[in-house]
Amino acid sequence: MAGRNVSKIDVIKRHWPKRFSPKRFMGCSGFNPVSYLGARQAYSDAQHQKARSYRGRIQLHVMVFSAQMPEEPRGELVIQTIAMPKDTNPNGDIFGGWLTSQMDLGSGILAAKTAQARVVTVAMEGMSFLEPVRVGDTVRCYARVEKIGRTSMTIPVEVWVTRYMTGEERRVTHGVFTLVAVDEFGKPIPVKRNQARMDTN
């Protein structure tokens, strides 16, 4: 048994990794320096080709993601304001909660206008923060009515900013809000469909 164990350990020690190892060539009795250098160059070329292929896939992914980004806002402008220093987080960027509250207000404005009644927010879905908002940026919320139920409205909201000083326009946040029309006692009431307008853009 001891002999067999020693043999297994010896085999494990002699098992070379899959990557290129010079010892595999130098340990051979017929070692040829020219062959060794050629194999080393071939291995190096293969690694560079693999790295170029990986970088190409990353660039393609970035291009596809950029192509999916809308070039202009969708929906009705419901809120426009300026990001102020009092609304920053510990990192110096605008606090995400403040941005969400602006979106909630914007969706409420459009929902109340659509239903011609008091509305309340019952759900938020698909919130995505794409880029930070900085102090001094002009923040604009765009909303549109995507779906109308008996008492509820589904309203996607997206936030665009105009960068302070540079004037660059960027989409920074988007999400979907669900609001319900209620009466003065807070009970759900049917949305006035004859008054409702849906944005199909």
C-alpha cells in the first residue's frame, strides 16, 4: 500500500498544468532551443489573441447598450428643478431618495390630470439608477400613461439631466409607478376613461 501511495503522489507531482511550461521542454533529452522559443512565441501570440477577442466582446456589449438607450425623452414633462447641495449623499452625489420623490411627484401630477381625481401611489417597479446626478444639474422628469385599469394607472417615468456648465443631456433614472384614483375618503374609484389619454410613443 505504501508503495502505491508513493506512486500516486509521484504521478501528481509530474502532472503539468495545461498552461505553457518551459520545464516540459527543458526536461527532455532532445531539448531544442529553437523549438522552445517558437513554442513560447506561439503561446504568447495565443494569449494576446484571446485578450483582443475579450476586449472586442466588451466593446460590442457597450455599443449594443448604447444603441438601446433612447436619444430623447419619452412622455410629458411634469417636473423640472435644479439639484441642490442639501440633497446630496455622503459621496457628494444627489441622494437617490430625493430623485425617487421627484419621480413620484411627477407620476402623481400626470395621474391626477388623467383621472381628474385624487390619486395615491401603490407601487414602484423597475427602478434603475443609470448615472449619478450632481449638484447644479437641471433635473427633468418625463411621464406617460402606459396602461389604465378600472381604478389604477401604470405610469413609466424617466429622469433626464442637463449637466451643470457643460450642458450635456443624459438619462439618469427610470422606473414604473402604479397609482390609484381615490375619493375624498381614500376609497378607490373608477378612472374617468373618457378623460384619460394614453401616450403610445
